[in-house]
Amino acid sequence: MPIKLPDLPYAYNALEPFMDEQTVRLHHDKHHAAYVNNLNAALDKHPEWHNKGLEELMANLKAVPEDIRTAVRNNAGGTWNHNLYWDLLAANAGGQPGGELLADIQKSFGDFAAFQQKFNAAAVAQFASGWGWLFIDDKGKLAIGSTPGHDNPLMSGAANISGKPLLVVDVWEHAYYLKFQNRRADFVGGFWSLINWKKVEGLYAAARG
Ligand code: MN3
């Protein structure tokens, strides 16, 4: 099983009250785990692809054998997106980023509040299941968007947006329905209290090289 499920970097109840323990437990141990298992099962049919990393798989979807291409797209995306999602959250977090990322957000969107509003709108408006993103687009500019299913900006030529991901929110119903039912906007509102901006700043710095 070359693709592994990373442990959560905090306790299941660490993100209360914005993400409740039961949701986090099911989301990580059942949903996220299932994407990892399904990806390994798909890759077992083509062992020559089994030691590629997630990012290489996603960047080369057109070269992945056709009989597993959709499974790889859905489950490599499902694995990678959740890896990033959990990694960017923390207890006692939130607030605003600093340094060059904040300056770029202000330059790109007007101010931090306008950025939040635009990100919320993209995440809430994503039809059915998907993800909301802040990313650096292929022209090097900060951009906001959303993807259906488990697509992400690294799926070059396959997804509707392309670039380097910096921040992501899961808007599948499994991410919020137990606590928030149909109130996706309330869930996304609470997400801001969990963002570990130091990690996002690190991704920004790495992407800027
Ligand atoms: Mn999810």
C-alpha cells in the first residue's frame, strides 16, 4: 500500500466548536481513508504507476491508463486535497496572515475582508460536492476558485482551475452536515477560525520560490 493515510496533526476534538469531533473522526478515518484505499486498489492494476507520488499522478492524468484514470483522478485528488486540508487547520488559529502573503492579498482583492468575502462566495456557490481554493494561478497571480468532486489546481489540463494551491476548504456535505445540516455558509464562516496561516505563508513562500 504505497499511498498512506497521514495521521491528523491534532486530536479529533481539537477543532471544536467549528468542526465537531464526530465529523472530524468520520471525515478522516472513513472518508479520507477510503480515498487512500481506493487509490491503492486502482493502482494495484498497473504496478508501474504505483510508486509515483500523488502530485505526479495528478499532473499526468492523461498518461494514466484509461481503465483507472477516473479512479485515480477522484481518489488521488480525494487523498491529496484532504492531506492539505487537515494540514492547514489548527486549534486556536485563524486571524490573518502576515508578511508578503497579506500584502499580496491586499493588492489582489482590495483588503482581507474583501478576500474573505470572495473566497466564501466561491466555496458556498460550488454546486454539490467540491472544494474552495486560494491558489497562485499560472500567471503568478493570487486567485480564488472552486472545483467539483476532488479536482484541484494541480490536475493540469483536467481541472477547471490551474496553479499552485495555498488554502482549501472542503464543501462536500460530509465535511459539515452532522453539525451544520444544510448551512454550508455557517460552516465556511467557522473555517476562518481554524486556518493555520503560518503554514499557508510557507506554501506561498515555496510557490514564489
Ligand atoms: Mn472531505
